[in-house]
Amino acid sequence: MPFEDGFELIKFALDDEDEQKMYLRWVVAYQSSISFTEFKNKVRQMSINDNRDAEDILASVEMLMSKTKFY
């Protein structure tokens, strides 16, 4: 298989997986308040505007996990 074809196939699979994850997230939390298309656009826009480095993201995750009680 040529490289370009393989790359396009992998990109398609990753994009589809992202779409499925967003759909599940929408169904669980946002279905009654916003359409899926609007939700998808907002999530993508937030991803584009997120310019934090890895250390800031890990610090945020660490803070959230310390506040969350797992039973």
C-alpha cells in the first residue's frame, strides 16, 4: 500500500474515533441542552485555543484528581 493511502486510511480511522468519543460525551452530558453539531464545533474550537504546555495540563489534572474522591 502506498504511504499516502495508508496515511489517509489511518487519519480517517482516527477522525472517526474522535467523532464517536465526542458523540458519547454529548449523549451523556449535553444531549438535552445543545445539538451535537454545536457541541462538536465548541469542542473543536476549545482544542484550537488551548495553548497550555504539558506541565500546566498535568498540574490541572493533578488538582482535579486530588479533589475527586473515588469510592
